[in-house]
Amino acid sequence: MNKKFLSVILFSALMVGTAGTFTSCKDYDDDIENLDKKTSDLNTQLTTLQSALDAAKSDIAAAKSAADAAKEAAATAKAEAIQAAVDKVNEMLKDAPSQEALDALKTQISAIETNLATISGTVDANAAAIAQLKIQMVAVEKYKELIDANAEEIDKINVAITAINRAMEDVATTADVNAIDDKVTAIAAQISSINDGLVTLLTKELRSLVFYPELYVGGIEATEYEAMRYTYKKTSTTTEIEFNDEHSPAVKCVITEPVANWNYVDDKKDVFAPIDTVKYHMNPSSALIDKLADLSFVSRETEYITRANDSKLKFKVENMEQKKDGFISVGYSLDKTVIYDKKYDNAKDGEASIFALSANVKKADKDTTITSDYAMAYISEVTPMAIAYKINDLVDGRVNTAVECSTANNPDELWTSVKDAITHAPTLQVAYDKSIDLKKVLATHYDWDTETKNKGTHKIWPYGAEAKFGLKYDFALIQYKTGNNVTSDSKYVQQDITSGVITPSIVNEKGETLNQQGISSVGKRPLIRVRVLDNQDRVVLVGYIKLQIIKEAGYKITYEFPKEAKFGCDGVKLDLTWAEISYQLLENTATQSKDEFDALYKFTQKNSVGTQFELTEWKAITDPKKIYGKVEEVADPHGTTNTILRWTLSTSDMQRIYQESDSHSKTIYVRYESKQGETANAPIYMPLKATVLKPVGAVKTKIAEYWYENGTTTRLNVAYPKDGGNTLQYVVELDQVWEVVGDANKPQFGPTAGFASYTDAIFAKQAANSAAGGYKYFFAATNDEYELPATGTLAKPGYFLYVDNTKATDIFAEQYDASYDNTLEYALKSDQGVYTNTKLYAGKTRAAKVEIAEIDQATGKITYKQNSTSEFLLNYYGHSNAQLVAQIGVVPYTPCAIAMATQNSVYPAKFLRPIDANPVEDGEFTDAEANGSKLNIADLFHFSDWRDKKFVDFDADPVDYSNAWLFAYYNVKQVKVLIDKITTDMNGHDINNKLLSQVSTKVKFSQLNPSGTDVTGTGVTVSFAAYNKQSFGTKETYDAIKAAMGQIKYENNGNNVGTFKVRIPVEFTYDWGVIQKVWVDCVVKNTIGNN
């Protein structure tokens, strides 16, 4: 439309200016230049211009009308389309958005955007047309100026130009364009509103909740809820108010505080149900839940699969916290009465308490409930046990176990009675001019009854963690008087200690506590009561602290004295040298001369043995269970020589240090205290650090030719053949696989150098147990319950191996697997446990086990025993595929019978079957032969021994009979054909399992002795003892042996028969029993003359 209108105007301009084609402003300039020359033609052209102007007016009117109609139609159509889309969206918003609805909404929006792009394109085209018209107006005005210059001659042209201007004013103006822009803006706003609604729908509207499990119980997702079960206390009466303190002679102390404030006994039990938290994944992760009231729990008591009842636990939502990571944490509580009566189910007897989170979500005008998956609530119980001093090695704030809390007089817990506190030494100190905040030094110990990894006794809540269970601390002073002058020691601190802060103070002449610190408080011992109260202010725990006020704050500490302790049988003496004492103690810490130091300080000791301390940031404690060796002063009688300290560690001391930390180190503290009393000069602590070192080794040096399977396995066998010999003694020297050391084959262990108890010389002697140390072999624990395997066509024999001991015992009587790591970590005794395994057993069960092998630890010889079980297992596998394997261990040990950690100390040894009977696959019977078809049994098998030596080498040319005498050496003494076990492929059956007797009663096999007598069922007994010399390795010998073994005879008493196969099992008995699983496949050719 606009293009047509523009063409009309341009045509009129062309008629005024030139008869040529007009395309740009430059064309108008050319026309203006020509106008001066063509004034005379204006009158003629005026007539033509008037006609063109009239046509232009007509076209302008039509164009304007068409433009208006098009604009209105486009706006109306698009507005209607948008309104329809909005209506559609509103309709969709009334219900929960399905994926199909969202897809439809997206399609509608896409159509709107397409139409909007069309409108924008139209507006852009209109704006471009108007801009172009304005350019043309400028050009026309230039023509007008030239015409005016020609006065009357172009008056008519001016009239025409005026008419053109009026026509142009009727065309779409900027206002029209703005009006269209306004409509487009309104449409865009509607689209934006729809998009905002869609974004909210897609990103903020909750669609699902998925439980985030913290544990599994019986495969069920679960959360652990910790309820607190406890006994609260009440006050009681007592007349015992006088106690003697720990001094010698003792000082009498009289409690002046009312008994009701310090004497407690147990009262009643109760349960506290805290607020605990569960987590859920929200979908989408940006979803929002408006308010807490929108959340609730659905819970049930359920028996797996079969039933479900309302939950007794009554889950209650307490709070919530939404995280940016897409999680929502919901605080919840349970009914304490149900927990008190233990009426909940913890997946016992197939029952469980399960719950799910339900969220109420508003969608348009409709409320929708979103429910998570169900999870189990596993109820565990915690019980507060004691108020204690904090320790420094908390693990994640709560889960570590406190030290020695189960013992009386332990160093961690507060005294639980006034009597205990008074009669023992102070457990806490504070300088007279400082303060101490008890909240920073106290914790609560608790037991956790649970089947999860959290189970434990005397675990730790650091200060503040108890609040989860409604508990809080309470602090107060207990007034008492000491001595004959009845000094009130508890007056020497500020009396209001409810905040837990203890501030030493002085008293005035009236015995009143002043808000002032001073030296007169030094030596006083205020008595402090610490209670833990429940949410009803009932006393749950109570403890007492006798605090000592001292002159100098804390203590001094020297630099560490690090020493290395090499593990061994004789212990070690770790000396602090005179130079270390001089520099670290006197110079850097005490800053005093030797004489000054000796005058002021003394070594803290008892019975000439230094007291060992565990040092924390605020106190030093002595723990009888944490004493490592002994530290003694070694004084020099000469006055100017420094006294040194000697730390003596025994073998067990070193072992404790080694296994109690990953660094294998221990730091203890010894102390020099003031000779003027504990309240004078600050004590000086000296940290002594011992790092225990242990040696290791590796078994070497193998003779490569004695090892198989890449140097990992040895083979055990009977004695090699000798004239007149036999194999009845199956004895092997285990040392023979190692290179010669000195004058004998033996293993070497290469211990780390520098350890007196671990040397090649000590380990050179083989002995079961030697006070000088040595080495020995044993059956390793890995033999135990090893099932002998199937191989190839052989099924499992159904037997297991066993040993007497599967664990090693350490010097503290604890048991461990005898692995390399454990042997290094612990001090395993070589004279106990697995290292004493000298017997190997086999049996179908442990109860039915039979000894099959034994190691002589004094000689290193292993003997394979001879009994029905050992014979059966030895003969079950061929020697080339031996699977009767014993795991042999070798251990070097010290003079104090401690095993050294040794690499490659366990290896497999295979027991080899002495002989094999290998079937020959070309045995052939023929049906209907006269007197039956016969085959020599010896021709059906080729024999060889564990060395792969063939008794007769039929592959040689000529045949080699030189080893035929081995039949005698190995004492082959019986041959028995198992006629009733013959199988066949006759009639298409499987030869592996179809008995011939089940197919035909006419086909018959029998065993014949050398004289042709049928010995079926009993076999042939032979004796080749006369040939037990190598000189009998001849063809004649073999022929005699072959004849002695007899024959197998085939007969058919029925109809003519075609060719078929049979599998004939044969038993060969020799000195080591019956060779198992031996058979030969033979062909029975069809009846003679009946091909």
C-alpha cells in the first residue's frame, strides 16, 4: 500500500521536473538545473501536472483508506489473538500444569510472538515509507521555490504543490505511528505478564519432595531421632558436713552452705523429645513454600507389606529452612510419652514407624497437596552422664569418646559430691589477677544407645550442644570454712558466678568480698557447684570443682625434646643431654642460672620417678592409664654440671606409643614445680616426645628354578626314584627353595639396619621357639575354610582345608590377622596363635576334619600324612593341574618372640600326585569276534610320574622302556575295571552320564586276569617288587607288567549292532592310594560283516 502511494507522488514530481526516470535526490538536483532552461514549457506541462495531481488525490484517498483499514484489521486481529492466548493461559492456570498443558501454552506464546513480529514488521515498513515521503516533500519544496521565482508562470504549480501538501497531511503521520507503537507496547506488556506467570509456574511452584536419607535400616531409608532419657535429682538431708582435705596433715573443712544446695540423690525418670531435622530435595530446586503452616507430616506404624496403622509418634513440624541448593530442612518433634513408654517400632519384628512430609501448594484457585516418599524414623536415646572438663581433640564437635570416664577418679569428670571435691586436690587453677570462664572449659558426657555408628558411652557435648535437649548450665558457690581459724575460702572470688566466670577477689576486715583483686587471695580454694538443669529447672547432673587461686597465671613450657626410640626387646633409654637442659630449660624458659633454678624449683616426682602429665590449654592432669615408661633425674655430684633427665621405655611402652597414633609418637610432660609451694612460681613443663621406629624386611633369596607360576608357587613331591626305594615317606624340606646362606639353604629377611633385636644373625637359626630368636614355617590363616576347587571336567571334591588358629596374638593379648600391616602395627607374638599352626586339616566340615599335613618347625620339613582323606585329595587332581594347595608362612622373630613385619612371607605350595594314568584314545573292540573282543588294560593307559617321566615312551623311536621299572618303584598293586560305571553314547545318549546298563542288557564287558579268569568286581592284584631297580627298565619287564594287569573283554549276546562308544573307568591302586577319575573312551565297531 505505501509503495503504491509513494509511486504516485514520485510520478507527479517526475512530471514536473523531467520526462526521465526519477530515483533519488540527486535526480531532483539535475532537474532543477534543467528548469531554468525550460521555463517556457511550464504552461504546457501545467496542464499535464494538473491531471496527474487529480489522479494523485484520488490515489491518496484510496491509499489512506486502505492503510487505515489495514491498521485497524491488523490491530484487531492481533489483539483478539493475544486475548485468546491470555484466556487460554488463565484456563490452564486453573489446574495443575501438566506437561501437555505447558507444551500447548508454549505453542500459543510462540504464535503470539510470530504475529507480533509481523506487526512490528508492518510498523517498521510504514515508518520507512513515511520517512521516505518526507524526503520527497523536501524535494518538491525545492521545486516550489524555483517556480515561485518565475512568478505568475508557475502560480498554478504552487496551487498544485499546496494540494499535494494537503494530500500528504492526510497520510499516516507520526501520531499514527505512535498510536500503533502504543498498541504494540500494550501487547508486549500482556505477553510479559504471561511469561512472568509461566516462569513462576515453572521455577517456583513445588512439584515434588524427595526424602534425603542419612542412614538405612534394614535397607529402608531412615533418619535417626535422638530422644533424651534421663533421671533428674532432688535434694536430700545429711549430717555429714565435715571433711578433711588432701593435705598431710589434713586440714579440716566444714561446709556452711545449706545442705539443700549441695546434697542430691536421684529422683524420677523422664524423657525429652527435642526438635530434630530432616532434609528433602525440592523439585524444582528453586521452589518456594510460602509459610510453615503449609507443611505437615503424614506418619504410620507399618508392618512390611501387610498392614499399616496410624502412627503413635505424632510427628509435628516445628520449623523450616529453605536452602538455595534446592534442599528444605524441616525441624520436627515427636510425642515424648510414646518414647517414654518405648511404644515405637525400630524395624524390629518387621515393624517400623514411617513418615512423609506433606506440603500444601496453591495452584490458581485450587489447593494441591504434595507428599514426599515415606521414610523410617529410627529412635535412639541419649542419656547425660557427667559434667566434665573439655578436651582438645573433639571430632566434629560431639562424637569422640571421652577418656577413661568409666573409671573411678578419672581425670576428666567433675567430682559428683562435695566430699570428693574437698578430699582431693584442686582440679582447676586461676591466677589471682585473672579470671576463668567455666563455659570454655566444661563439657557434658553422655551415652548414646543406638545401633548406628553413633553408639558409644561417655561421648561429648561441648558447651552449648546440650541446649538441643533443653538443658542448661547453672553455676554457684558452696561456702565452707577451713582450718582452726575457719577461713572462708569461697569468699575469695566474686560471689555472683551465674555467668560461669570466676574472678578472684580479696576480702575486707569484715570478711566481705570486695570488687578488687589482690595477692591475699593466692592459695585459697573456692568450692564451685556446677549443675545441668532440664527445661523445667530440675537438676539432671551436678559436679563440684575445687579451684585453686595461684600467684602466677598458667604455666611455663619449654621447647619440645624429640627423641627416637628403636623398637626392640631390651627397651630404650632416652637421655636429655646437659646441653639440651642448659639451653631449653635454663636459658630459654626459666631464664635462670643453674644455682638459681635449683634453689627455686624441684622435679615433680614420687619415689624418684617423675610424674607424667597430659597438658591442655588450661590445665594439666595425671592419668594413671597414660603413663609411658619412667622419667628420672640423673644428677651429677659435681656442682657445676647440669642434672639431666632419662626417659626409660620398655618394649610394651614403645608398642603402646607406636599403635596409639598414626605418627607412632607420644608426647608426655614432666614438671619442675616451685619449692615454695604450688601457689608461688608457675610450674615449668617439659614436653618429651618419643617417636618409635620399627624395622621391616622381605623374604629372600629364591632359587628361581624351584618356583613356578611367575615365581610365586612351589611344588611338593615324593622322593625321586631310587633302586629299591619307595614313596611312603612324603617329606619335603621347605628350606630347599632358598639360596645357600653360610652352609645351608635358608630364607633371608633383610631387616632394617640399626635394630639390635632384628638382625640377620638373629634370624639365621630355624627353631620353633628360641630365646635367641630365629625363623620358622607355619600354615597360614588363609588356609582356613579354603574350598578345594573344580577344574576342567572335575567337579569340586567337596572338601575344605582348616588350621588350628586364624589370628595372631599381641603382647597385650589382643588378636589380629597376621597381615604385613598388622605385624608392623602391633607386636605379634611368634609363639602364639597362627604362628604355631603346624597342622593342616581337610574335611567336608570342620567337625569332620582330618590331619593331612604337618610342619616340623624345628627342621622346616613338611610331611604329607597318609590316610583315606589325604590319599583321596592327593589323587583327585593330576600333577600338572594340582589344586591341593597349602599356604605356607615363614616368620622371623626376635629373642622376645615378636614377629617382624615381612613382605612375601606367605606363599602357596602344591602337593603333587606321584603318578598319572593317561588314557589312550584309540582302544577299539569289535562286535561278534570269536570268544569276545579283548584289549590289554596296560595298552589303554600311558603312565607318567610327577616329573613327567613316562613309564614307557611310546612316542620314541624305538619305543623307550627304560622307565618301566617305575611301576615297581611306585608300587602299582591293583587294577580294577569299574564295569558297573561304564557309560555309552549308544542310541544317542550322552556318554558323560548314561550308564551302559541302562541302555542294553545284552552288551557285556568283563575284566579278565592274566589266566583269562573273570575277576569283574574284584580286580587284579599285582606285585612288581621284583622289578624295583633301574636295570629292569626293559621291554621284557613291561611285557610282564602288561600281562599281569589283565584284559577287558567285550561281548554281545543280542542282535547285530552298529558302531558306538563306551567310557570305561579304571582304578589303579599304588602306595598313595587310588588314582581318582581315570577312564578311557573306546570304540565298539559294528558287527563283523554287517557294515
